[in-house]
Amino acid sequence: MDFSFSYYIGLAGIMVFTISGALAALEHKDHHHDLFSVFFTGFITAIGGGTLRDITLGNYPVSWVRDENILWAIFLGFLLVILLPRLLTKLKGELFLFDTLGIGIYTVLGTRIALDHGVNFFASALLGMISAIFGGVIRDTLMNAVPFIFRKEIYATACLVGSVLYIVLNVWDVNSNVNLIVSSSVVVAIRVLAVRYNLGLPKIKIFD
Amino acid sequence: MDFSFSYYIGLAGIMVFTISGALAALEHKDHHHDLFSVFFTGFITAIGGGTLRDITLGNYPVSWVRDENILWAIFLGFLLVILLPRLLTKLKGELFLFDTLGIGIYTVLGTRIALDHGVNFFASALLGMISAIFGGVIRDTLMNAVPFIFRKEIYATACLVGSVLYIVLNVWDVNSNVNLIVSSSVVVAIRVLAVRYNLGLPKIKIFD
Amino acid sequence: MDFSFSYYIGLAGIMVFTISGALAALEHKDHHHDLFSVFFTGFITAIGGGTLRDITLGNYPVSWVRDENILWAIFLGFLLVILLPRLLTKLKGELFLFDTLGIGIYTVLGTRIALDHGVNFFASALLGMISAIFGGVIRDTLMNAVPFIFRKEIYATACLVGSVLYIVLNVWDVNSNVNLIVSSSVVVAIRVLAVRYNLGLPKIKIFD
């Protein structure tokens, strides 16, 4: 097991993904809002992307099956939501930053894992992005909503830019810790700028 | 292959899950209600949870790929639905008991399989529950509805209690057949009581 | 790697699935219609069925992770959509034929892969069908719609007939290239006839 800097950041990301998923369950009008619904939505949001990456790669055992700490990080996030639901709802601005840090780290770690499996660059970039966004996609689908990645300002694309950058810097033999920090910072920067200035990708119109 | 008591109970559970999925398709207004829709919804409901457990564990070959009997049990359930749709709709009370027995057995078998793979207790408990409930979650998602686990009286939580109990009794070296019967009975008992007395978990409210 | 006839037909099928997925995103009213949404919907449609087949079989590495050409075929389909959206929308009749060819080939290739893994006939037939249809199922689910396989004229059933035929001819030791052509042609023929004459399977009615 790897108890490095990125490991603890990853656990923090898991906790924040859990909180964002649990809050989404609380805000959904068709949900029962009971303890289980809130826990399970947080759990799925937190582990969905990494699990899909791992089963697509055949990277067994899957992270949360191997490392119980991930489940305790989820449980901690869940406890915070049931103890302090109003506070966390008010802190959404602060949570946004945390969530953004989470997708930055997740993108890079996912890309790293794919490269370590000898996967081609194109697929590695996609798997890095999928690691970061797919928990949210599953959360929204279970909520019976069109996934936010199809609606919001630049989100998945920020991850894609970060994973491509990580691969390029990796080919150039940049130190992997430096690369982790630079590439995930670029994800965070693009996402923060996109939200602040309401930036989206060009649209394609076929119907007038 | 294991032709024990729990094997045949498991096949019966598969058949009942198929029937419940197929009836859900028949009752859905946006569905075509043709032979394929009914079969496929039953199939997905029956194998969804176990398949997700197996691919998360890397437990290959997946149960229905390895054991054709599972598919014949599904086919038998499907035949019953197309031959006796009105009867089965009337028997819903009786089917509820069968479905409850099914989730009880599934929970325990799923937990057992996870423990046999050397998985930590927390993840094993979750995988036991996922085995039992996720076929229904996929069924509801394909039906474009919020999954029933987010709406109904205590359901997934009953499975979680059963899988935790199985793990505790397993640590205490209780005979595994005794443990199977006790733990799955607890799932059934909680579920029956929850439906009879309309019991749910505490809700969390953030909006007044 | 296999650069045979069926390999190139498979790549053409991937490209057409991408186009059909991307056009579906463009036609969906709740979507943002930006470059990423269109790409990602096309990507999921193209690789969803094969990926689900591979992870169910434990057939690693998954096709698009192993073979970058699949991703370039997807990228090419995506480029065509963003460069020629109006033209492709008008060509839907022609694309229908291509899509039908795609599901024919996919069904047979998926069945072949399952048989090569020593899977029983019943499961192989289902996995052949799943290879062909599940990308579309995931696409529709992410679009928050009831999957088209539950609505349209005979579609999945055509695949099921084709996979069963492939298995029968395989047992009879028919040459595998001949079998590929015959079985996929049967899928295409059933689908074309079903659309032309608006054929559906018998419905099951329980409510009057």
C-alpha cells in the first residue's frame, strides 16, 4: 500500500465526492432522504469512477475492495452529512473547490494507473477522465437526471486536458510528483475559470 | 459445481427475481410489453446484482456464464410470466415472500463469496448487499424510474444487517449452514416487519 | 491483432455506432450539445456493448484499451458529425443500413468471442446480443430515456436469432467466414424486414 502524499489527497477526494453525492440525494425531491439512501448515493458517487476504471483495466482487486481506508473515508463523509447537513449545504462554495481538487487528483491517478498497465495513450487519457467523472454520471443516472457532464460548464473536458498533459509530461520524463501537481493544478485551474467566467465548449447546432 | 441446499434455493431466488422483473416490465406504461422486453427485463433483474459483484471481485467466470442452470431458471420464470401473467399479478403477496427469501439468500451467498476472496469485512458486507439489490436497481434505472431502494420501506438496510450478522457469526466460527439460515432469516424478518408495520429509516431533513 | 475482413467491418461498425450516438446527443433537448457531450455520447454508444461483454467474460484487455484503432475510428465518426451534422441527419436512411450491418457483425463477433472462452451456448447467444445492443442501451439510459430496445420494432431479437444461428452452424462445422456472413446477413435481413413492414414481437397484455 502506498501512503504517499497522493494517497492522502485521494482519500480526501473520496470523502468530498461522498459529501457531494450525499447532498445531491438530500436535495432530490423524489428521494426518501433516509440514512441508507444518503449513504448509498455518497458511496456510489465516490467509488463509481475508480471502480469502472479498474474493471475496464482488469486492475484487481478494485481499490475499495483492497483498501478499507477508502470505505472509512466514505463513512466519515457520510457522518459529516448526517451530523451537519445545513452547514455543508451552506459551505457549497468551499466544497466546490474540494471537489475540483478531487477530480484533478483522480484524473491524474487514473491516467497513471492506465499507463502502468501498458495502455495506449488515447485510452489512458479517456480512462483518467472516466475515473474522475463517472461516479457523478452514475449518481445522476440513479437520480433519474441527465448527467451534469452533459449540462454544465467545462468539466469533463478539464479532466481530459489534464490527463493529456500528464501523458505528455510523462513522455518528456518530468518527475512524477511534479507532473502530478502540475497536471492536476491545470484541471483545477480550467474548472475554476470555467465556472467563474461561465465558459463552455462550442456548441454544435443542427436545428434552427 | 455445488449442488447443495443453498444452490437450489439460489436458483429459486433467480426465478423469482426474473418474475418480479418481468412483471415490472408488464406494468410499465412506456414499455412495448413484447416477448423480448419482458424476457430481458427479467434477465437483467435476476443476474444484475450477482454479475456486478463478480466483476467487482474479478470472480471469473461470472455465475450465469459458468452455470447454464441459472439461465434455465430465468427462462422458466419467463415462461411462467407469459403463460400465467394474470395469476402471477394476483399472487404478488406470495411472490413478495419469495422475493424476500431471494434477497436473504443472495445477501448471504454474496457475502460468503467476498469473504472467500479475502476481501475486508466492510467491503464484504457491501458486496453482499449489492448482490441482493443491484439487479433491481438496474431494472428500475432501465425503466427510467428512481430505484425503489431510494423510495421503499427498509430493503437494502435489511440486507446490510444480514451481511454484517453473517460476518460476525463467521468470525465466531458458527457452522456455515447454520449461519446461512440464521443470517438470511434475519434479512427476511426485518423486511417482513418493515412492510407490515410500514417501517423506514430515520430521514434527514435540510429544507423546511 | 487480426487485420482480417471482419476486423475492418468491425471498425466501420464502431464508426457508425459513434455517429448514431453523437446524432442522438444532438437531437436531445436537455443536452448542452457541446463538443464533449457529442463525443462522449458517441464513444459510449460505440464501446458500451463490447466493453460489457469483455468485462463479463473477463476478456482482458478490453478491445478499445488494447487496440487504439478503435478509438481513432470513434474519433473519425465524431469528426464527421461535427463537420457535417446536417448532411448526416439527412442521411439517416443510409446510416440505418450501416447501423444494421454493425449490429449484425457485432452480434456474430461477440458470439464468437464467448464461444472461444468456452462459454455455454445459452450464455454465448446472450453475450452476442449484448455486444450489439448494450451501447445503445447505455446511451439511452444516460439520455434519461427508456431504452429503444424496449420500444422499437424487432431489434434485439434479430441479434438473438443471429447469434443462435451462428452457434448452430458452428456446431455443424460450417466454415467460420461463411458462418460470419450468413449469420450477420440474417440479422440484417430480419431488421430490415421488421422496419419495412413495421413488425414487432407478440405483446403480452395483463391489463385491459
